[in-house]
Amino acid sequence: MTRPTFMFVNLRHLTCEITIFTNSPNTHTGILQLAHCLDCAPQLETLKLHMQYHVMGSHCWPGEGILPMRRLDHLKTVYTSGFRCYRPQVKLLHGSLENSAALEHVTIEPTVTLYVDSIANIGVPEDKICEWAHRASERFGKAITVVKAHRRRWL
């Protein structure tokens, strides 16, 4: 890999709010551009990604894949909301797990937390996300917590 032309040398904590409009979230690669930003932040310790995909009738991607990334030697914590196991999300998270020796914990929240929109959280495939997190945790030897959605009770 060539060295980036610019660096965020002092960046230690990064929070991104990302909204993606696509009909095919498993082939849309826009989120993968974030890997280039991570390459430019060698001191990054905490990464928070809040994602919302506007899609109709999509499915979890059952495969695996690692995005080529530079080492993230200082990254300790990754938190992501709106994680639905779409291919680009899986590749970005696998790349982070693979290249972060200091990584202590990953937290995945399948529900969208960008803004309150209950429609965005209908049909969240929590079981599939939990299965994926378990496989990834075993593969990379890192702790991954999946935050379960709070169920509303209608009286």
C-alpha cells in the first residue's frame, strides 16, 4: 500500500453518521471509502459508526471478506449502530478486526440510532447478526457484543 498524502496524526476518536440510499446494499461500496480515512488516522483509538441504509427488502450477507487496510495499532474500541450484516459492513468490520492488535471490544447495535424513525428498525435480523458476530468473534479472537433492541410493549 502506498502511504496516504495526508494524515490525521492526532485523531484519537472518530464518530461518523452515515446515511446510504441504495437498492442493493450488498453491492454498494460507499461505506468502504471509510477505510481510506482510517488509513490516515494512525493514532485512532475509538471508532463509532452510526449507519442507516434506506433500502427495500434486503438480506444479510452470509459470506466473509476482509477489506485491505493498514494496521490500526491503537484502535481499542469499535461501536456501530445500524449494522445489518450487509457485505460492505461485514468487510469493513472484518478489516478492523484483522488489523487492530490492540482492539479490546466491538459493540454492534443492529437498530438505527441516527434519529428516531421506528420504521427504520422494523424487521431487524437480530438472530443472523448474532450468528455473524459469534463467528467473527471466534475467527478473530475478539469480544463482540450485540446490543438487543428494546421491545416496546403496547397496552
